[in-house]
Amino acid sequence: MRIRILGAHAIEANSARAAAILVDEVLALDAGSLCASLSLADQQKLKAILLTHHHYDHVRDIPFIGMNLAHMGSVSIYSTAATLDTLCSHLLDDEMYPDFRRWPEGQPAIRLVTIEANKPFHIAGYGILAVPVRHSVPSVGFQITSSQGKSLFYTSDTGAGLSECWGQVSPDLLITELTLPQKMEEWARRTGHLTPQLLKAELLEFRRLKGYLPPTVLIHLNPLLENDIAAEVAEVSRDLGASITLGREGAEVLL
Ligand SMILES: [Zn+2]
Ligand SMILES: [Zn+2]
């Protein structure tokens, strides 16, 4: 699998894009920065977009993907009922922009597919498993397994308490979030995000349960706080003897 980080940040600026990950040009995980990161030709190659939760920084490109694909093709969007309900009532409400589930007429650009957590399914030969994570709104992480048996687990936005989640996945690569530096742990706990020390506790629990630690890439960074985060993550990485790196727009991992 060729995994490309399209957006590695929680906010947007000319140097930072919102969360999105591309797998082998056909699957997208979250839609924070698909349009600015992919050519129109590459957007047309997408077979599915998997949404972890409804927060704007993860779904914002869905209307534009609909417009970009109109009359050119279509894409399927997979998520839980809770996420799709909010997406439909706010971003596909036919007021600010067309409802791409029905538009263009006879050849709609978007097809929604409701999935259930903890029930494996397949898209284009990939095994997919949605696993609930602890965030401020209903949210799932996705494990993607290739036909060669390699797997990636993307938690998306999550707070502490992933023990149950770790029991269900065995990834070769973990992509998770690191939104705030240590000094903001209280705010991280209130909003369902991770700091370096909260991440460390989750990774220790992963290793206790699974007996290994996969290489870990962190996204959903705040560029204004990134220097503090980088130094604190380097310390955690040293303490655990693990590969933990900050994600970058355009970075690729081959599995
Ligand atoms: Zn969120
Ligand atoms: Zn977010």
C-alpha cells in the first residue's frame, strides 16, 4: 500500500492543510484537504472516501468533490449513520450548494453508504474495519488491510482511552493525532484530543496488549504549537524506543 498524507494539520494556512490521507490513489480517509491536494484527474480516480466523524476539518471538501465530479463520475462516501446524518443536514442540505446525492439529476456525483462500527467490509479489494474512538462527537478510526495482508490504522481525532480499540486492530502502521502540547492537557481531555504524554500512555497500553509497537505517524497538528509538540514527541519516542514522527503534507509511507 502506498499511503500519502495530504493534510497533517488541525487548522489551515498556506503551509498547513486539514486532515486527509490517500491510500493507493483510490481510498481517501477524511476529506479535509482532498481538493487542494489532488488534481482533478486524481479526484476522479477515488473510489471511496471514508469519513471518521462530522467535524468540519474532516468533511469540508465533500461539497467541492461533488461539484468537481459532476457530469464526470461519482464517488462513494462511507461513514456511520451519525456522521452521515450531520453531513446531510449541514453540507448537503440543498441550500448553500446542491445536494450531490441527487445532483446532477440522473447521474448524482455522490453516493452515501452507511456502515456500522465493528463490522468488517470490503471496498475495491481492501478489508475495512471501523472502530469507535473517544472524541467529542461520535467518531470511528479505520483499519485498512491490503490484499497482501498489510494494514494501516488511522484513529483520526481521539482522546485518551483507546484500550478497547487496540484490542481490535493489529496495524503495521499507526496514524493517530497529536493536537496539543503537554501544557494544554486539561483542554485536550475536555475536547477529546491527545498530548504527547497522553499518547505515550496509549502506546504503552498498545504494547502491553499486542506485544509490539508499529511505526506511528502523528497528524492533526497545530502549526502554531508544533515546535513544542515536536520536542515533546521526540522525548516520548526516545522513552519508548519507538518510531514516532510528525506527519507532513506530501509525506508517503509504503507498506
Ligand atoms: Zn474532531
Ligand atoms: Zn479535527
